[in-house]
Amino acid sequence: MPHRPLPGIHELRIFLVYPVINSQQDVGYNYGLGYIAAVLKSAGHDVDYLVIKDKKDALALYLSLIH
């Protein structure tokens, strides 16, 4: 059951970024970010994420932030 934010604490919109550019790691699920997202969601926050796999993904994120 999701927790409600404490009185005086508002729901936050949180965006997590997992960069794996030029990494030798497999671009799979990141359990650390998954755990953080689960805790934040259970506290009532809105959480989204993006995996940046290459320069094209990084450029798309940058362009979305400046427009």
C-alpha cells in the first residue's frame, strides 16, 4: 500500500537518469535505480527514468530540456 507524503511535504516529480555511454556494462535493468524508484513511488512521488545508451539519447534528453 503506497504511503502518503507527510503533512507539509508535497508530492515530487523525480526524473532518474542512468547513463551507460561508452560502458562495457550490459544495458539492462539497474537494480539500484529500481530500488530508489520503488521507495520514492511508495512514498507517493511521481518517478520516471531514462537510460542513456548513446550520444543520440543524450542529445534527445538535452533538446527536451531546453525546449
